[in-house]
Amino acid sequence: MWTDPNPAQLTRREALHRLSAGFGAIGLAGMMGAQAQAAVKQQITPRAKRVIFLFMNGAPSHIDTFDPKPALKKYEGQQPSGKLYKAPKTSGFMSSPLQFHKCGQSGIEVSESLPALGSIIDDCCVIRSMHTNVPNHEPALLMMNTGNLQPIRPSMGSWVLYGLGSENENLPGFVVLRPTPNIVVGPALWSNSFLPSEYQATGVITSDMSVDKLVANVRNSVLAPAQQRRQIDLIQKLNHLHAAKREQDHALEGQIKAMETAYRMQSAASDAFDISREPAKMRELYGDTPFGRSCLLARRLAESGVRYISVYYTSSSNQPWDTHSDHYKNHPKLCADSDRASAALISDLKQRGLLEDTLVVWTGEFGRTPYSQETQDKNKQVDPMRRGRDHHHTAFSTLLAGGGIKGGLAYGASDELGMNAVEKKVHVHDLHATILHQLGLDHEQLTYRYAGRDFRLTDVYGDVVTGILA
């Protein structure tokens, strides 16, 4: 049989046929897909199997949550200076009226606005020295979710799924839960970008928790399961014949996998996505709010083997954490909802023995200024309690729990005013490197070649924060 001698024209099947004696592992990797990739890339003993990323989009104030700054009272009303301060918009430094209490045996100080998280703080690590690149929502959101300021890179969830594969082939490996489609930036935050399409997230709108609304059109109303199986088998045989003639057509391979997953989801999704199967007492524990219901669903998905789950926060009134005005009117309300559900999730995972290998991350894209943000009318007298706090990127706080992270630890510090991270500084790249490390992935080795160069989640940056590891 004649074959084209030009290697560039060889199909993958022909190449493996010619070189099978020396490159059998290539064929094995092709057959095993993500599982084989995981075996190649996983070089570190994993402490976590999955991640639940609780994202407080809009950015909570660090000095009103996990980073008390009593020194602000000393400088109350004084005009700040320096390039980070927006003096024309401020009436000076503004201390927090909220009380901080030493919580747990560790004695970590937590704001009175987060009593539930304070009650389980011994299971948590608070990083008080986070910082990022810019104080604007869109690029900061992208940095926290994708490791890049522009919408051109794969999300962290896609990287994790690419590196480890899925634990449950009957469900998507990466699920995004959001109560509204109107999340700032939107799909670019959970995009697979140039990674193969099988690592794209499954986005779920949680405003209506009915299973047929959460996972719409997953059931075939015409064909019985056995008939569907025969139909899928025939279609997949045709697809594989089609794919065999195309060299590494990732879009086609992703479509083939998606069809199989969609078929299997008919039974698996009905169980995993149905929080009505939970006892009333458990639903009450999380709270009957969009975020509370999403956190309960996140636990069910983690329990079912979903590798990476993002939960985007929006309050019952569709308000994010972006408190440019009425800060102390809105901040306690936002905290009450998030605090209850987040603590319930961590406690529930622990009670079920899942916290040990589930890494929970609670964070925003940055923090908020230690000084006030005035209204546009500079001549108008504003009640201090009606003032807001602006965006702030040089210091903020992130909470982690489970997955081999040391509990009862306050790590790093910002300066006395909460302006800059000064001790054991942790950049977003460092946080990403640490999350991958706990999953058993070396952030410097987890790469994907695209457009002639190797890419990774942390770009050319990032160090594992070993000081927070148990």
C-alpha cells in the first residue's frame, strides 16, 4: 500500500502505525485522554481532589472582614497622599465602626459581620497580604480567574480539568454557578480559551433551582434510554471515523466527548443538581438565598466528583460587593448572606469527611480603600455611614479552608492602615500556584503549547505559599 512519504501529510493513525514500536505511549495517551495527561503532569502528592471557588465579585472590604486596622481611628478624616490615593474624591481616612473579635482557639480576629466564619476560623487560613495588579474590576476579575489581565487565557478551572481530568464521566468536570447572567466580564472568566473545548466550563444559572431549568434540555422526551444509546453509539462511530482522518482536531474531539457526557448526564444530573433531595434542615443551614442554594449545590457537585466548581456571589437583590456608597448600610447585608452559606459549606464538607480533600477558596478580585469615597457633590454634607469605599488592589484578604491548608492561621500582613501588603506578600499568581500544588500539579510544568509557545496559568510568575500548607 502506498503512503505519502511526506511526514507532514501523515494522519495520526498512519504515524502510530509506522512508529508503534517506539511511540506506543503516544497511542496510550490518545486513548486515555485526560487521565493520561494527568499521569504525565501530576508530579506532587496531592492534598486536594477538587476546588470550590467562592467568588465575592465586586470586592469585599478587607478592613471590615478579616484585617482589623485600629490605627485608622488615629488618622480619621486626615487627607491621604501619594499616587494610590484619590484625594479629590475622599474626605479622608475612614475607620471601620465594626468590632473585631478573637475567634476560635487560634484567636484570629474576625469582623462581627462574619460571625459564622468566625466560629469555624480554626478550620480556615486567612491571607492578609494579598495583592494584584490593577484596581479596576474587569482586569482584576480576569487576573483572579485566569491569571491574565486580558480575556485571552484559559480559566483556572479549565487548567485544573486539563491537568487532572474528571472524577465522574457522567457529569461535567468544571461547573460555574451564577444566579444571574449579568456577571461583570462574564464567560471570559470561565473560558477554556485555547485549551481543547472539552475543558470548557458548564455554566449554570441558579435563579431557578428546578433541575429542568438548571440543566435545560438534558432529557430526551422522545426516545427511551436504550434507543438513545443505540443512536449515540452510531453517531459516535461516525464521529470517530471522521476524527481519524483529521490530525488533532480538538474541536471535534471535544464535541464527541460532550455528546457522550450529555447522554450520561440524563440520570446523573437529575440527582446531583437536585437540592430538593436535601433535608429541610440542611437547606435551612445554608439559607434560602441565591448564594446559599448555590453553595449547597456546590457541595452536592463536589460529592458527585465534579473537579472544579465556581460560585459567583450576587445578593438576593442582585447587588455585588461594589460598595462605592452606603458602604456600612450594604456591607453587613452582603456579609450576612455570604457568611452563613460559606460557613455552612465548610462545616458540611468537614462533617462528611470531604473537607480534607476539597479546597475551598473565599475571595474577591481586590479589596477596598481605607479612606472614604465621597459623593459627586463635594459641597454636600454626607453622613459618614453613607460614604463608600473605592477599589483597592495593593492589599486585600483571601480565606482558604481544607485541601491540606493549615487551619487557624492568619498569614502575612498589610501595613497599619491596610494600604499595602508588607509582610509575606502573596500575589494572585502565588495563590494560583498554591492551589495547583495542593491538587498535585506543578504550576511550572502544567503547560499547553499554543501559537508556537508554552503557556501556563501563572505565566512566568508565581511561587507556592508553603507557609500556609499543613
